[in-house]
Amino acid sequence: MSEKLLPYPLDRPIGIFDSGVGGLTVLKALRRKLPHRDFVYLGDTARVPYGRKPAAMVAEFAYGITEFLRQIGVEGVVIACNTASASALPELAGHFSIPIWGVIEPGVEAAARLTRTGRVGVIGTKGTIASGAYQRRLERRGLTVWAQDCPMLVHIVEEGLAGSPECDLLLHHYLDGRAAIDTLILGCTHYPLLHDAIQRVVGDSVTLVDSAESLAQAVNGSMGADPPAAAPGRIVHFVTGDPLAFAHTSEVIGEVAGEVVPLPVTELIRLQSR
Ligand code: DGL
């Protein structure tokens, strides 16, 4: 049982996963809403990026990770990754009996609420943009959509290069040709870590949407009250790649640091076969 891999027992934790550090932005928003909840975060940094991989492969990864988290004993799973939400959410929700939340619908809802002109942009990985998951949902609401994949931005974040001249060059490359939009969805959980740089490039007339807040609201609503406790909830991070680099980033992000447990990716691959 994967439960034995926990460094200490947790109380009714919520599971959350991403290909890397991006999902920590979602964890931070969740922690603000549920400060006494325990969380198990899984950063699949050995296999990042998900955004360049075939959708079926990402769906397999997501299945193995969800099964791992289920065996740990989580009460629900947040897919803090747009690429995996786009390729795996309906199937996972149909297969597992615990609640599973994705990040796409909350981002669409927030953008539809915020736009004044009805012209919305979305940026994400190649996988997310090619899936059309955002475009379909936004267009169904009568909105006009501009979509752009930005595959290099995940590497910028994972390598700690946010704020570098290289980061700015890439943002101009991806964003300067945008259509007239007043709202831009950050359709990759890595991008909130580039929030200020993106805002500088698109200007103050464009509202940036990070789905983490709306998602945290939804999770909070369906998990019921935060457990009454004086102490803050604990976080255990399982990381398939370099644990030191991960621990450093989680410290820098703030409010999401916790015990980091290295996890051989073979543990997850074993659970992928259905
Ligand atoms: N942060 C993820 C997302 O929201 C995945 C990025 C990647 O691994 O390519 O799509």
C-alpha cells in the first residue's frame, strides 16, 4: 500500500498533483481556504513536461497518480494541471469514487465573469491548446477566443528563470501577436509564477485569470468545513525528480513548504496498468 510511504499519518488529506511545481500555485490557494487541512502533493518532475506528450500518455500518468493518491487515503484529488485535466478528467471522474476536480472549468467561469468585451485569450501547453478544451467551453458561452500555446514557459518556471531576460523574450514571442482581448486565462498552472512578467507584456488593460482561486472555492464548497484544529494542516510532497530543486521552489513560493519524499517513478508506472 502506498500509505506506508507517508512519513507520518495524515488526517483526511486532499491529494493534488501536477507534472512539476506549477500545481503549487493551486495548493497555495487551497491552503488559504482550508488552512487546517492536510494535503498530499505529487510533483511528477521526472516526467515534466506533460504538455508535449500525447494526450493518451498523459491520461495514463494521471490514472497512475490518482490511484497512488487513493491508496495513500486521500479524500479527493485535485488535478492541478491543465494538460492532465484536458486529457483525463472525465475518465478519472468516471472511474474513481472519490471527488476529482480539474482546473479548466473554474478558469472558464472566472473569465466569463470578468470579460467586458467578450473577447478572451487563453495560453497553455501544446496539449491543452490542441485539445480545444478551453476554446469549446468559452465559445459555448458566446465568447470570442484567441488561443496560443507557449511550450517553453514551463521550462522557464521549472528552471527558476522567471524574471530573466530570456523569459521576457519568450513572452513577447508568444504574446505580441495576440488579438484584441480584455481577459487572458493562464491555462497552465506554471504560468501564475510568471504573473507579473505576463502582466507587463500584455499591459494593465488585460485582466489575467488564474483558475486557482475559483477552484479552491469549489473544493472548499464540496469538502465541507475545514477540520477544527489549532495547528495548521500538514503537507507531504512526493516528487519523482530532483527533491532538492523542488524543495527550493516550494520555499520560494511560500506557504506550501512541507516534507519532501522522493518517489521512484516506477511506483507510479506500476499503478498505471488498469
Ligand atoms: N502545469 C501543467 C499544466 O497546467 C503542465 C505543464 C507541463 O508539464 O507541460 O498544464
